[in-house]
Amino acid sequence: MIVKTTNFRNVRTYRVPKIENVRIRRIKYLLSIVIRNFDFFQLNMDLMSHQKKITKYPKSTWYIVVNEFCERFTFFGLKTVLVLYLTRILKFNGDESTIIYHSFIFLSYFVPLPCAILGDSYWGKFKTIIWMSLIYVVGCIVLTGASIANMFSLDVQKILAFLGLFFISVGTGGVKPCNFAFGGDQFQLPQQEKHLQHFATKFTLAVYTGSLISTFLMPELRHSMHCFGRDTCFPLAFGVPTIIMFFAIVIFVAGKNTYVKKKPESNVLTRTFGCIFYAVRAKFTSSVPCKTHWLDNAKGKYTESEISDTRSVLSVICVFTAYPVFWSLYEQPGSRWTLQAMLMNGRVDFLNWTIKPDQIQMLVPLFGVIVLVLFDVVLYPLFAAIGLRKPLQKLTFCGVLAVIAFVFAALLQFKIVGNTTEIPSGQGRLYIYNGFDCHVFVQSKSLQLQNQIGPLEMFNVSHTVVSQNSSEDVMVVGITLRFGPKCNFVLDNYEFTTNVTIIEGKEISYHLARLNSNTIALNRIGIHDSLVKEKFGNPNLRVLLDHTFDFDDNITLTCSDHNSFTSYSLSGFRGMNFHAIKVGKYNVFYNGKMLSTPTMDIIPATFYTLTLQRNGDKMDVRLFTKDEGNYIHILWQLPQYLCMSIADIIFMVTIIKFAFTEAPKSMKSSIAAISLLTMSLGNLLVVIISTISFKNQAHEFLLYSGLMLADTLLLGYFSVVYRSKNIDKTDAMASNEHKMEETTVSD
């Protein structure tokens, strides 16, 4: 190397010895090592900082959890009291209320699909949640207004209520698919897989805590407060959830600057379905169809990534086909089980408190919260110990519990309904009610009958029907009625003869009373008595009068029990046919004054005949019972609620995580929406079965149990054949990361 030195006077040139070249090369080599080590140290520091950032739990998820708590408080609070609002205020019957209730739930879980497309492909999840929440609040306000508007006709109130329910279903449907998916976006996977699992538990805990508080509180507000001239206060039960939902929007917006907001990807779901249809068409129209997977026929128009995502989506949707039957059972505590609870005794004497029929629903979130608390500590280790490690194995276990729950519900319904009259083949039955306070003797040669009916008593006899008409199994026989010596309104030993009809397989009732002050007659009551108990087990009552009363008289049957009030006027029993009434303890009031008669204890699934007549200066009231049911305590619903609640919480946590982890990255909200769509199909199944209208509710419960048994077998099959795509991807990523670490160290 030649070095030149320059100054102002002269220029000298000299050659550096070779030893200097060696030293310089060594210095350069040492410097390069230092630089490389510094770069490696800096890289490790960056990796450690990035790893620390990844392992930190995102605080933004707490806003989402609180928002979910408030939204679930609102939704469950509204739907808890909805069936009673439909039956008691809007006057729908049990089947109509069930159909309306499950139609509302159906729409609430159908709307998530289009709203998920908005969240994934157009608006983004954050904006979708905000706008749908505003619609939600509007629906709550309209429904609350409908419950206040008792100055309008019943039809107007129904229209307003339906409009409010429509807005609520759209609002909650828009929020449902985006909330958890938006929370999941705050995590980096698979590095924060454990954090996501804890978030899923917290999220579900928020769901059940919110629903627990509202399902306990709203029935109390409905029942304990009186407002707008009614003995209940549905406006308060609807108004409180409205305020909570408004608060949910405020909380969610407060976390705006902390969220990770992923940009929507255009037409994700549209491209997915387009890929499916294009592949199907190519499979049948192409001269050289693809010999591998049929979706590979879409190559050329769709990318490998889109085809792979579509394949994953179809695998997940195939599993989703087993969900609807479970969801049809899951929603029944709010409808059929509530109607069952209306026939049960909710009184807890040592607390001086009554469990309301709609309040018993709080057992679902109560058991859910308990199970959630034990989830990580007890259930996961227990499942692992018995070999239930796969998500679909856990869902199969949930199906077994649901089957057991509805078997319990059916057995309980059979117990409530009790026995039903069975007339032996070839026979008919005759009832005679004595409307006088003296003995009456009955004689009939044809019936081989000679009997006495006590004062204000009833007598019945069964007899083989000898048909007098070849086309009908009907027999008309003559009987003689003779009045006892204490019947001072007739001559001594007064008697008269009349005809009665006996029909094979039927019960026919007659009422012995005055037609007027001078005429006594044995009046036939209707065509024949009903032998079939009301589907939902409600008691049935008919009223028999003599000529001294009229159905327009100011006579009422009033039940006032523990802050509830029910009254039936006599005009409602015109025609002397059976009418369904509420369970309770009733007194008879005449012109506003309570008669000095024993309190009538009306229990479920029982036929009652009430006779009213004047005998001299006194009024006689007598209640007859037939085919008695059973009035058992509402806590007998605990076994079915326990089984269904455990199944529900395990099912919910498992499918939420399953849908999120198995869904392609760009379609998480859409997959969540499709999962929710299975809920809507489950409620549609309930609507369809309700229109069939089984004569016995217990038989309907057994049908659901049978359907769930078949569905459990299907879930068991899926648990064997389904291969999780997420496991493959996670294993591959873990392998790649391990290789990268080895390469870095070797360098």
C-alpha cells in the first residue's frame, strides 16, 4: 500500500511495511465481530421487547367485556318477562306466546349473518357494533312505550310491541357476531392463545353474570310494583334494561382509542360462496374435472388462499349442522318451562318470598356462573381425566345432559297433570248435580239404579251403552227423581220422571235446579264434558246457576295472593262451559262483598264445577273437583335446570372458541354469525313443533328429548371424524419458529 503525505513545501512518498497491513486486517476483523455481536444483541433485545409486548394482556378487552355484560343484561331482562307480558297483558294463549317468543329469538339470531358481512367486509366490527347498538336502544324504547300505552286498544299495543321486538332483534343480532370477534382481534395468535382462552371465559362469565342479575331483578320489578292502573309494572321491567343498554354504548365508545381495529376485507363471504358455486359448476361442466378436492375446480378464478379458506369454512359449517337441535332445547326455559312454572307453587315461607314463574329462569345463569368459576380449576382437568379433550367430545357430553334435562321436564309435567278420567270401553258416564239443600232420591230400572244424592252434592254412575240407534252408541233412559221430606219448596213425596242420555266413551252432566219459581228441571250441561286436560295444565272452571241468578250479575271470583290480583266476572262463564283460569286461592264476591264461603284452592290440571243457587234466604256455593292434578313446588324444576345449565355453559364456551379458532382469519365474524344462525334455526324448529300443538305438553318434551338423543349421536360421530385445522397450523407455526431459533443461534 502506498501512502502519500502532502504539505505546503514538498511531497514525500513512502511504502508502509507489510506488518502494518496485517494489523489493519486484524483490527477490521475484530471490529466486524463487535458489530455483528452488537447487531445480534440488539436483535435479541428487540425480540424480547416484542415478546414482552405480545405476552401482555390487552386492556382494551375489558371495555368489550363490560359492554357484553350490559347487552346481555338487557336482552335477558327483556326476554325473561316477555312470555308473561304476551299472555297477561296482550292476551295471547300459550301456543301463540311460544310462537311469538321463539320467532323473536329466531330473528335475533338470523340477523347476525348480514350484520357479520357488514362487520367483516364493509363497516368494520367497531362501527357495526355502534350502529346496531343504537337500533337496539330504539327498540327498547318502543317496547317500553307499548307497555305503557294502555290507553290505546289492544291491537295498537300489539303492533307497537311487535315493532319494538323487531328493532331489538335487529340490534342484538348486529352486536352478537361482532363482540367476541372484535375482542379476539385484540390478541396476537398463536402467541396469546392462553390469553384468548381466558378472555373467552371472562366474556362468557359476563354473559351469565348479566343474565343472572336481570333474570332475578326484572320479574321482581314486574311483580312487586304497580303502575299505570295495573297490578304489575312491565314498563319498569322493560325500562331498566333500556337504560342499561344506553350505558353499554357509552362504555364501549369510551374505549375507542385503545382498540385494535382491523380493516374490513371486501366481499369475504361473497367470495367464499362464489368459490363454492363456481367449483360445483366446474365439477359438472368441465371436461377434465379435478381429481383432488372438488373445490380445486375453482383454481384459476380464485386464489389458493381463498380455496383453502373455503374448505375450512365448509368443514366448520358441517359441524354446525348438529347445533340447531341443542339450541331448540336451550331456549325453552324462557317459554315452555316458564309456562310450566306458572302451574307450580313458588312460595318460600321461611323467607316470606315467592319465586315468580319467570324468575326461576335465573337458575340458568346462576348455575352457569358457578360452572364458569370451576371451569379452569375443575372441569378442564376432569374432562382431561376422563378423555374428553376435543371440543366436539365436550359437545357430545352436553347433548347427553340436555336429553336428561328434558326427560326430567316431561316427568314433572306428567306429575303436574296427574290422572285423567278413563271410561271403560263400551260404557258411558252420567253426572247429576243436586242444586238443593235437601236429599234427592234417584231411581232407574234401565240403569238398575236406586241411590240418594245428598244436599248440594253430586252423584255419578257408569253404565254399559246398549245402542238404540245403529249409527250412534247412544242410549236414552228414564229416571225418577223423588225429593226428601226437608225439601219444603215442594209437596211431600214429590217426584217427577225425565229422560237422560248416555253416550259411549263420554261424560254427560245434568244440573237439578229451578227454571223459575214454579218449575224444577234436570238440565243437561252442554253436549258432553271434556275428558282432555288443557295442554299447559291450566285448571278449568265452569259455573252452574239457578233461575235466581243471571250471568250479568255482579259476582266475581277474586284471587289476591302475595301482591298479585286476579279477578273473573260471572259473565265470562256464560254457557256453562269449562274455561281455563289461573292457579290460586279464590273467594266469591257478590256486589263487592265477600261471601262467607270457604276459600277455593284452585290447583293445576283439574276440572272444577262451581254451583251457585239461592235456597230460601241464603246463598249456597259449592265447588266440585274432577281429575285432580298436583300443585307441587317450583324447586322441583331444579334437576332439569341444573342439567341444562351445565350443558349450556360448556356448549357455549366450547363453540365460541371452536368457531373463532377454526375460522379463517378474514372470516371470524362471518363464522360467528353462521354459528348464531344455527340458534335461529333451533328456534324455528320450536315454532314448527309448537304449531303441531301436542295435546299433552309432556309428550312434546319427550319429542325434544328424542331429537336431542339423535343429535347427540351425530355430535359423537363428528367428534371422531373431524380434524381440527387449527392444530395443524399451530404445529406448523411452532415448528417454523423452532427452526428459526436454531438458525439464529448457529449464525
